[in-house]
Amino acid sequence: MFRAASSTAAAAARDPSFARWNEDDKRFFEELLSPGAVLTALDDTAPFTTDWLNKYKAQSAHQMVLRPKTTAQVSAILRHCHARRLPVVPQGGNTGLVGGSVPVHDEIVLSLGAMNQVVSFDEVSGILVAEAGCVLEALDNHVARHGYMMPLDLGAKGTCQLGGNVASNAGGLRLLRYGSLHGTVLGVEAVLADGTVVDCLSTMRKDNTGYDLKQLFIGSEGTLGVVTKVSILTPPRAASVNVALLGCEDFAAVQRAFVAAKRDLGEVLSAVEFMDREALDMVLRQQPQSRDPLEAPCPYYVLLETAGSNAAHDMDKLEAYLERAMDDGLVVDGTVAQDAQQARKLFLLREDITLALSARGFVYKYDISLPIAHYYEIVEQTRARLAPLGADVVAFGHLGDCNLHLNVSTPAYDARVFQALEPFVFEWTANVRGSISAEHGIGLHKPAFLHLSKSASAIELMRRMKQLLDPRGILNPYKVLPAP
Amino acid sequence: MFRAASSTAAAAARDPSFARWNEDDKRFFEELLSPGAVLTALDDTAPFTTDWLNKYKAQSAHQMVLRPKTTAQVSAILRHCHARRLPVVPQGGNTGLVGGSVPVHDEIVLSLGAMNQVVSFDEVSGILVAEAGCVLEALDNHVARHGYMMPLDLGAKGTCQLGGNVASNAGGLRLLRYGSLHGTVLGVEAVLADGTVVDCLSTMRKDNTGYDLKQLFIGSEGTLGVVTKVSILTPPRAASVNVALLGCEDFAAVQRAFVAAKRDLGEVLSAVEFMDREALDMVLRQQPQSRDPLEAPCPYYVLLETAGSNAAHDMDKLEAYLERAMDDGLVVDGTVAQDAQQARKLFLLREDITLALSARGFVYKYDISLPIAHYYEIVEQTRARLAPLGADVVAFGHLGDCNLHLNVSTPAYDARVFQALEPFVFEWTANVRGSISAEHGIGLHKPAFLHLSKSASAIELMRRMKQLLDPRGILNPYKVLPAP
């Protein structure tokens, strides 16, 4: 049973028209790939067939993982699977939160992790070309040596891979400043379901030559093609990074502090993160060595980051902003990190919420976008709704992008809590015209709710796109689109 | 004859399978639309059936222009045209440079100019929703009242329309700082060829709910659907804008000055424009009231703009940069505008190149992206190639995006010059892996050269997309895709 996905359980019945891989298929792949690149022993496949939260797990003991090293191998694998009608799950770092990267039944896992080479980096333009399996943090370190940084940063950076980032249109902490991957990705090489390699690996920032096909693959969660290489624009690495933590008395003050930060910090503002007291408490409870970051506890916290080219100017702006925010009563208390270590510490309070939550027990995770006026309202309503069930409701997220991570924690899975949350959270979000999936995607968790954020004509067009690009439906089946 | 498009003349023969509009069609449209919204007299249709450079002109005297006011009207028009197999050209401000927005034969012009209302603007998030026919400059003025600015700025801003900007993925001066429309456009409402309205008008910055369909319409030049509404993220308007003009002795110094500007000006850098002496001379000849901006003439000029939230910090950074650039010998002379009027004057030298060129005679325009190392090489080679023919070769462009506008001027059209330029310019560009169309698009001018910038598998996929979305081929025929 998919514990957190009962609503999609019906959609997740095995499609009987798919073939199952057999010994002939295995031999074909073994001849095609390097030694050790075909895994079928359950001990070997286990890390690839469940997600890191142990929430989604393949429902079959008939598992195979393929680890190609080249685009040609990916193409040959898919050509074979297409002909045989063998279903395939493309997988990067397997750090997703909606079950998008693990098999539902006996789909073959196509792991891109062995394609992990940097193809090129241009020091003048800052354009990086890399294989899909490169780990985000490794790429960030690579371009750092030339004075650049990756335009995205996630909690999962040490494990997640560039191809998976692109396939899931990962958001994260730097989106506020550098925009989404739809803008920063300049080119994609992808393999279609039938093995056709589509080379749109432009390294030009401007390239209006026909339809921008790479966009199809960004955010399609591996259902339209397998991303094998990516070209991406990296911004100059900031010479100076400052972090401030502010405490606010009410959510109206949080909003005003945000608008004031856009005005006063302008071009150096690089992150505007939010957490409520409940989220901070979750981290402090799990990390006995951490202590309350401000003198007195506050109900709401805003974490601001600036990144700029001149340390004196940046600190000047940040201090002027803080002074004004205190004078105007937006902020009751605040602290500015005095060095990189303090800055890291403050940021870890925010980044460690996810780990603290999963260490504590079961987590019901919701990743939504909301008009700012409704951003915290849903948290209060959810808390009131769950009070009788003894669940902890914590809220944090990328306030600057109106992106809220609403998380509910119980010591163990509780069906009553789940039923109180779904479809309540999705319908509430749809009612205020928010998005039921801000950055995590749809995966296996939310196809049944897609209609709450997308019109019928849009979903119909998505189906036609899927039919066009993957007519036999072998790529990441049961995911993203609702069952017909 | 298409003077500048002889290579596409073959592709531009009328498709005999299309119907021609008749009196019944006209009556249908007159009943559907407001009085005066159906134009057929040649005096009335003339402004819509040729481009502003008078380079592309409809080849038939059988012309009709429709001016709908609502999405429902656009939908009804297309449903009718689809059923009747009447070809249609969607048209915004008609400021394009590749013949994309005028009829080739007797296609019906679907002008969006009467759909020019702002739908909403959110002062906290800076998100604007507007109809396709809104003029870019009017929108910039609208959001300016709330402290924001449009993320794009073009020479044509007083005439071009938002829907056309999106359909052509317009680039322009601010792309360096704010990125392309693929990142800043948050939502699109579009009408498909058969009249289906696709509502992807999200106003959320993060919305990973299924395939990002709006991307299909961005840059597809009206061949996949008609954009009717757009939701776009506008950045805060800078409190301080500074402009500097630098003169360089050689192109190596230009490159080094650019890299140094990225390093020293970092987050406040908002435009890095380039022009050569020949381009500046073209403007000075046409504007007798203008004078040489620097003491001594230089072969290469770089125009830098900074935009920031703190005037003192910005000027501090700019002056430190200039001093360093002079000391390091990157720049032989330079000037910093001391007020907004001076800044405007400096910028106009760059913006007026296009007007000066067209005032002088016939212009062969090429808009290409190149690896920076090759950016000026093509100018020198083109100049050498055309020397015997007495054509003037001028070069300017968005250096910060590696986007070059290579323009050739003759008093009147000269077939020998044209033949010396095409396919030479496109093939040279393709050889260094540049893009044959950086921001102007393909339109009617370049379908025959698309294969130089896109792989065969990519063009095949584009064809399949076109077939899927517009199976009868009525939307902007003869454009973008090469003849089969």
C-alpha cells in the first residue's frame, strides 16, 4: 500500500499491457552495458526501488536497475524497451518527495548516476555543460573554482543530480534571485521513449530557432523523455554573503518585512525564507546542541540572505534595512551573522527542518504556492482541524516565491490524519487559486489532484503531448497525468 | 518578390489546399465582432499586410484584417477558420524583423491590438496579468506607478505588444539582468488552431503541476496557438540607473572589459551593449545635432548600464570599475553620465542605430548568437567580403548575451550583396556553433536555414508538435518550419 497516496492507489494498478523483463532482456542489457551496470539482486536494487523517506516502494520483487554510461547506451536501452513495451523509470539522485523516481511495480530503473562528467565550462560566459548524473553540489564546487555558482541550491544538493533537477524543475533557495530552470537551462539533450536522441544542447543564451523543445523536458518528471545532458547558465559567485534572522509578532509584519526587503535590499537580496515557531522547535528538539537563535521566542521567523559583489555595501544595506524594520515595528528582534560560520548556522536551522521532521516519525508533506495574503491562513486552519488528532503542524518555505511547505508530523502513520489532510489541503489551495505543487512535482502522489490546479483543456493537451512523445506509455508510467 | 528572402521564395508559393475567405465568411465575422473590427478595403488593411521596413508584403490583393476584443471572439474566429481551412496570421505590433507577422498571400490577419486591457497587478508580488494587445511601454508605465518595471525593454517598446513579445520570445536590453521570457512569463492563455482555449494563466511563481504548456507558445511565432493573455513577473524598479560609455582599442580589450564588469559591478550590472565605430558613425551622420561622445574616436564602444537600489553604492562601484579598467589598459577613454538626461543621450546612440540604418537605404539584418571569441571575427570577414561591392557593414548588439546584430547597408537593394551574405553569414555562424537567430526569430526569412542551428531530430519533433497542435496548418503558414 502507498501509505501517503491512497487516493492514487487505484491509478497504480499494474498496466497489464506492459511486458515484464525476462532473461533475454537481461542478457541484451548485459551485452550493451559495462560489467556491473545491470542489477537484479534485490539487495542491489533496493536503494533504487524505494524513496529516501521510505514512503514509496516498488510493489514487485521483479526488479532491474540499469546504469548506462553514455547517451548511446540510454538510446539503445530505450529502443529495446520501446520495442518490447517494457516500462522504465528514469532516476537521478532519488531525492524527490512525490514518488516520481521509484518503480510502482516492475518498471526498469534507468539510473543516470554513472553519467557524471562535466562536458565543458566557459569562463567568460559562465556556461556549464554537464551530464545528467552529475551531483548538484559537485557541480557547484566545480564552477566555484572559476568564480561562478550554480543557479539553484537545494537541501538535497549533496545527492540530487542535475538531470533529475531539470526533469523535476527543481526550485529551491536561489530561485528568488536567479529564476527557474526554464530560464537558466540553455540546452538539453534528451532521449525519447523510442530511443531517438533529441539534441537541443545549445550553449547560447539567446537562441530563437524554432520551438524551444528543451522546455518540454523541464518539469515533465521523466514522462516525456530522459534528460542525458544539460547546458546551464551559472551566475558569478557572490564575493560577500550575509544572513539575517528576524523575529516577527504576527504574519502581517512578516509580509511587510518582505516588501521592505525587496525595496531596501533590492538587487543583493538572494533568499527570503520563512519558518514558524513550531518548525524551529522541531529542529531544536532534534539538535540538543542548537540553541534559540534570538533572545525571546517569536511566533514567526524570516531568514534573509544577501549576496553581492561588495561586502561593505551589502552590510550597509542590510543594517539600514534592519534598523528601519525595527523602528517601523515590523521586527521584534533580529540578528545578523557576523561571519560565514554564523551564517551557516542560521541557515542550517532552516535547512534542517526536513531532517528533523523525518527523524521524528511520519511526515505528511505539502508543497504549495499561495497568494501571499493566504500564505499562513492555511497553516492555522490545518492546525485547528488536526488539533483533536494530536498531530504537529509546522510551516516553513520560500516566502519570497510564495511557496509554503506545510508539514504534518505524527509518531507513526495515522489514516485519520491523512484523511483530514487530503483532499482538504489541495482543495483549499485551489480555492484561493494557488498551486497544489509548487516545486515538488506531481509524481505518484498527486495525479488525482492535478485538475485542481490545471484546466481540463490543459490536461487534455498534456495527454496529447504524452501520446505524441511516448505513444506506448513506457516512460515513468502511473505518474503525473491522472488515469484516463 | 521577397527581396531579402529569395531563399524562402520557393517555400512561399501559396498552399492550394487552403480556402480563400468569401462574402459568407466576411458576414460571419461581421456578426461575431464589433462594428469596424473587420477590415477588407486595401487602404484599411495596408498597414497590417506589410512590415515596418517594407521588406515583406502580402502577395495578394485579397486581404482581411480581424480585430477581436475578447478571447471568446478569438476562439470563435479560429474555430471558423479551422473548419473552413482558412489560413490566419496572428499579429501584435507588427514590429518584427523576419516577416513573421504579415500575410504571405491571402491569410487573414488576426490583430490582437484591440485586446489591450490590464487584467490585474499585485503590488506585493509584482505579478502583472494583461491582454496580449497591451503595448510594452504602456505596461512599463503602468507598473512603474507601483515601483516595478517590465523585465524586457526593446527599441520597439512604443509599438510592440506583449502577446507578440511572448510569441516571438523577444529579448532586448534587460535580458542580461532579468533573463528570458521563458523564465519571467508565469502564465499564458492561448487559443489553439481549432478554437480550443488553453488556460495556463498561472500567477504563481512556482507551479510544478504537469507539463509547462505555456512554454510551447513562447517563441513559436504564432504557429502553434494565439496568445491572448499573459501573466508576467515584474522586478522592482531600480532607484538608481547609471550609464557609462567606454572606448576600446581592440576587441580583446572589449572582452576583458566585459568580464571585469561582471566581476566588479556584479548584481547592479543591467546591460552590456556593444557598437563598433561604423555603427556610431551611421547614427552621427543621420543626427547632425549629436556629437562624438568621447574625446577621440575609438574603433569599439561598450555601453554599460547599472540599475540598483542605492545611488551612492552604484556610482561607487561604477567609478571603481572604470578606474581599474583605465589603469589596466582595457579602456582608452570613457564617460559616466552625470544625470538621467545624459544617460538617455548615451543610450540613444545605441538605440538609434536601427533607425539610422533604415533611414539611409536598404538594410540586410542578421541577428546571431556567437561564442564570445568569435563575436567580432564575423564582422571583419563580412566587411572584407563585401568591400568590392561598396556596402557598409556595421555591428552592434547585446554583448552581454553574446548576441550580435550584424547589419549591412546599401542605398538600394543589391542582389549581389544579398548573395554575398546568404548563406555565408548563417553557415559561418553554424560552423562556430552559434545561433542563426538570437532573438528575432525565424519567421519567413530563415526556415530554409533552420537546419544550421537545429538537429534533424529536433526539427522532426517540431514538425510533430505543429501537426499535433495545428493539424490543418492554418496558423501562420510558410513560417518557422522549413517546407517538407
